[in-house]
Amino acid sequence: GLPLWLPKGATLRRVLEEYVREEEIAAGYQHVVTPHLGREELYRTSGHYPYYEEIMFPLMTVEGERYVLKPMNCPHHIRIYQHRPRSYRELPFRIAEFGTMYRYEPSGVLMGLTRVRGMTLNDAHIFCAEEHIESEVRRVLELPQKIYETLGLTDSKIVLALHDPKNRKKKYVDNPALWAKSEAALRTAADRANVPFFEAAGEAAFYGPKLDFQMFDAAGREFTVSTIQLDMLLPERFRLSFTDTAGEPGTPVLIHRAPIGTLERFVAFLIEHFRGAFPLWL
């Protein structure tokens, strides 16, 4: 589950990364770099810890501090947003990273590059005001579609992943008002972007609803290639703020997005889809 990239695979990965990075810069993203380790308290504050503890690598204790190999990038990007006070003039604030994460997936589910323990996510986070949600979701929907078109990938569908109220306390943050607000906002944004989508209850992230791009390879197997998540929870947990037009403190909304997902899974998909005969530029 810890892939070694040989020269040709590393070249393929580099070309993909360079292409996507250029598109992100053109779309207004600033790129950042975060470490492979994080302090335990960071993931307890975010609320990820109880949901991911079973697939996180064991804690490391150094000089009394407890660290983990990071299972996700979002708490680190939140710290970057927090490093100084923010104004409404800076929003939407878009930061991106090809961030490497580690999850101790059980050995029985590991499969080639599709299911691994070390993965590099084409990650980004957009900090914005609520009135920006619709326009930002539209922008975020356009980017993966442009990338797929460049690659010649046409067979895809979008799923609006919602929470399951019956399992709210077990699988999701128990905040009915927050779920109602965030799901309505994401559904409205997708509707107004004129993209067809299917709804799926019980498939949301623990903190919010998401739009998943599902794609089929040459053998007809379905892959989740890209995801867009609307998050109103983590900004509250980290007490994020910005100064609004009236000089008062406001709480931003957080949009998580990954146009090609992890490089490992995306390369696996491309190998299967093109049967090794990649587009000439790639």
C-alpha cells in the first residue's frame, strides 16, 4: 500500500500534476505546502479523530508531544488561513496543494494503485462568505469538467451525497440545523449550475454534503474521481473568522475540492480506462 513510482510512472504523475497546477493557478488558487506530520490535538479539534482513528497510523510521542502521520490536509490548510486576521476583501481565499496523506487501510482491501496507504491528494480549500457559495461551487464544478475534456473522458455522472438522519449520531456530526442548511445550499448551487445529478443518502462526509464525480473505466467499473464538499462545521470548530463589510466578525464557509482526487487512484483509473494507450500529450 506504499507505492514506489518507477521513472515512467513518475513522469506520468509529474505531467498530470504540472497540468492541473497550471489550471489551478489560472483559476485563482495559491499553492501551499504542509508537513506529513500533525499534532494529535489538530485532528481532535477538527473532529476527524473518532471517525478516522481506526485507519490512522499509530501515534508517535516525541518530547511529550503526540504526532500522527496526517490522514487529511484540511486542518493544516485551516491553520494557514488562521495565521493572521482576514478581511472580507480577501474572500474567497483559495489555497491548493498536492498533499500526501497516510491511512492504514486493512491489508485485505489494498488493491494496486486504487486502494493504498500512502496517497497524494489534489487538494484545495476555499474559504468564502455564504453569499459566495453558489458562484464558487459553479467555478469548482467547471474545473474538473475542463480537465476531463482535455483528457477525453466523457462518461461521468455527478452524485449529491447527503447524510442519513437515521445514522446521524453514529456516522455524522449531530447538528440537524447545520445539515439542513448546508445540504440546501449545495443542492441549490448545483441546480443553478445546470448540472444533472443524482441524490444519495448516507454518502456524505461526516461534516457536510458533497458532490462526487463518478466515472466508468473501459471495463464498466465505477470510480469516484473528483469530490466537492461544503463544510460549515470546521469553521465553527476552529473559530474561523473574517471582518465583514460592517467591520463585524463573520464566520466563513469552507469548500473542500479535489478535481482529480489522489494521483494514485487517478493514474490507476487512466491505466484501466485507456488500457495504457494514453492521450498523446500525456
